Amino acid sequence: MRRRFDTATVIVAVPFLAFVGLFLFVPTIGLAIKAFTPGGSFGFSAMQRALEGTYRTAFINSLALAATSAILGGVIGLLLALSLRSLRRPKWLRSTTDSWSAVAAQLGGIPLAFAFIAAIGTQGIITKLLNQIGFDITDSGFSLSEFWGLVVVYLYFQIPLMFLVMMPAVGGLKNTWSEAASIMGASSGRYWRSVALPLLVPSFLGGLLLLFVNSFAAYATAYVLNPGAQLVPLQIRFLLQGNVITGEQDLAYAIVLWTISLLLASLLLIAILQRRTAKWASA
Amino acid sequence: MGVGMKVLRAIFLILLGLYFFVPLLAMARFAFQSVPVVLLTPEKLLEGWSISGLLEVFGNPEFQRATLISLQLMVLAIVLTLVLLLPLAALVEIRAPQLRTLMTAITLLPWVVPPVALVVGVAATFRNTVPWFLASPYSLVPFYVLWALPFSYRALDAGLRSIGARTLYEAARVMGASTFTIIVRVIIPNMIGAIIAASVLTAALVLGEFAFAALLLKETLPTFMAEFQRSEPRAGMALALAVMLLTALIIWIGVRALRKRGMDLQAAGV
């Protein structure tokens, strides 16, 4: 008769669970309690204020930035995976893209922001090059510290990340399927609509979530490009580093609690969508 | 595929290639050429190149201290990741597969609480109860292990499945080996690829993490870099490029190690 729990597994699981409990759950629960007890007594005022005025703007901006860079990065990353799938030559391109994506997906942060400043910042070399052929980036309204500037920089790690997520799914599409579909009289468009895309959807959704979370939480890049930007991570910094005005700390707790709830909700939403589409694809 | 599509595909790939390559090139020029962009003309393209700025950074004692801390954090985070996860992932796979769903869910949670969020919770709890803990830069280690979890656990889990750990376990079991012997002498030696992958992903995270370290006022390589670039733009740029290349090299080593074993370095198993 097998026991419900295996002794050896329990022995190694306990330190791990204690670790996650202490460093993830304790701080999260701690801040949740503080968010609901502004000024020491229970109340919703901090949670409410966290969604008003500049903080509301910060949430809207962060959501828009995360969604835009996730969708653009997702679509371009998927297109990259699809175009490499059918590409036979040059041979090195496929393996280089694989390795490069693994690298670039991790290259967020401080150095990445510097790279773009050197390229398309106001003193950037590409800015100057374009200027000489008669196109003024600055005049066109583009700036690295604004919304589209951040999107362009974030795509640098978003596209490779989506490529990494999609590559196994895209590689799993068998040529025999498209042949079978065409023998049965399906057009290539029909094949994509009814066979290929449904098979890719679960991975694509998972990838979108990864990209969304990735850019919503991105701090270093935005900090370098525009430390005063109205974005949630930078607002948290202000509240945390700013002088300890009574109530401001409570506001930081509340903003973070909203952020965690938002990310958790998107994780659950994607999990549900994935399950549904997986069923649909296998039906 | 029609000719038109092929042309479109080629244009798409070339544009993407430029997008990924040009910023690095611009960075290298800014870092190693002492001619300001305003004064740069085609004739001056080859003038003023030198790596003296970077060499100067290497001699900077503050840089050395920050780098040493970051390297220590990296090694400690990798060791802690493997100690906590490797036996657990192996045992869950071979003896308690019913726990797999739970492990997948738990290891995804750090995603939901990113560094800039958790730092607030840490300030709310640890700062009042155990202030000595946050005084040391080594207090960053557990948190770095935590954020690497979604990647490191999935790398180890994928490794376990690709070597058919359960079959290996049963075979060794039939021959009379104890669970401990099986994990140490059969499973782990077969998992070098996955162990390298988990380590490489953890290392990349430690070398790049900025928010948590900066908000807890710890001097690591990324926080030093952000500060340094303000006073020394050129040398700062050179340093950032060097760190980027170092990260790239570490990950590339991981990719090579995996490919030799017929695996790919993948994003968290989504």
C-alpha cells in the first residue's frame, strides 16, 4: 500500500516550501495587511487612493505599455518563428537566431537602455545619420523617454522571448498536415485558419502573458530612459524613496497590492484561455 | 511559397537583424571612439578609437567591489537554487508525480510578484522585524533565487523528463540501489545539461537585476553601472557593453552545453 506522501519527498519539500513562504508569502501577506490598514486601522482608503489621480494615470500607462509591447513583440516574434521554419538556407541563420534569442531575451535592464541612447537618443548616431538624409527623429515627436520610445526598446527583449516560446510549437507543425489539408481540398488560408493557428494559440497566449508581465514589471530600462515617467514601477520607487510622509507608505503598499492582483488575474485569465483553446485544438 | 512572399520574408529578416545589431554597434562606437556624434563625419570614422575608458573602469576600486559582490551573489544564488530544487524536482518526478501540478503553480508565483513589488513587501515586514538581515548585500540571494524559479525549475523539470528519470529510477531500483544513490549517481550525472541551463538563467538574472538592489540601496554591478554612467558617460557605456557581452557569453555557453545534449534553452514552460 502506497503512502499518500513519500518521506524523502517531504524532507526535501519542507525547506523549499519554507523558503518560498518566508521570502515570497510573508512579504506579500505583510504588505497586503498594511494596504488594508492605512494609518493602523482597517480601511479601504489607501486602496482607493492608489487608483486616483497620478496613480491612475500610471496604471493606465503601464497597462498600455505592457499590452502594446506584448502584442507587437508577440506578433513579430511569431512571424520570426514562422519565417525561419520554412527557411532552408542559409543554414547558419536558424541556429544563430536560436542562440541570439536566448541571449537577447535576457538583455533587458541598464545596458539595453544605454545601447538605445547611443543609437537613437538625441545624440545618437542613427539620429544623426537620419538627420543627414533629411529625417529629424526629434521633430517627428519620437523620444526614447516617451511611450513609443519605451515600446521600441522593450521589443528588443520581447521579440526574442516570444520567439523562444513559439519555436517548439511552430516546429511541431508537421508538413504532412498541410499536405493532408491540401489533398482534402483546403486552401492554404484554410489550413492556417483551421489547423495551424489553433495549434499555436495556447503557446501564443502563454507567450503573451510572459511578455505582458515582463514589461509591466520592467524597471531598470524605464528608470534610465525616463526616471520621472508615469509608470507603476517608477511610482513605487518615488513612494518608497520619498520622505516618509504619513500615509505615503500605505499608498505604496496599496499600489503594489493592485499590481500583484492585476498580474495574478492575468495569469489566471491566460490559464483559463489556454485550457479552453487546448481543448478546442484537440477536439 | 511565392516569390513575393520570399522577398517580404527576406526584408523582414534583414530589418529585424538591423534592429538587433545596430544599437550594439552604436553602443560600441560611443564607448570606444572619443569623437562626439556632432563632430563625426565620414572622414573621422576611424579616428580616436581606444579602450582606455574601459581599462580605467577595471581599475576603479568601487567597480571591483560591486563586481565582486555580483559574482558572489551569482555563485550563491546558483548553489542555493540547485540545493533547494534539484533533489526536490528529482523526487517529485520519480516518487511523487502527483505533486507536479503544485510545483508548477508554486514556481510560477514569483512572476506575479516582480522585484519592484516584493521590495515594498520586504520593506514592510523584514525592515521592522529583522533589520540586520537587510543590512548585508547577501540578503539579495534568496530573492534572486526566487525570481529565477520559473526558469530554473522548468529547466530542471525539462531535463528530468528528457532523460526519462522515472525509467532510470525504476531500473536502478530493481537492481537494488537506494533512492539517495540513484539521485546522486544516476539522475544528477545525467542532468548536467539541465543543471547548466538552470545555472545560466540564474546567473543572467543576477547580473542584470537592478530594481531590488537599487531600492534596497545595495551596490551591485547593475546599480554601480547606472550610477557610474552619469559621471563617466563614455566609460559607463563601455562597461555596459562589457557586461552585456559577458551575459551573452554565459548564456551562449549554456546554449552550447544544451545543444550538445540535443536540447534547447527555452523560456519558462508556457
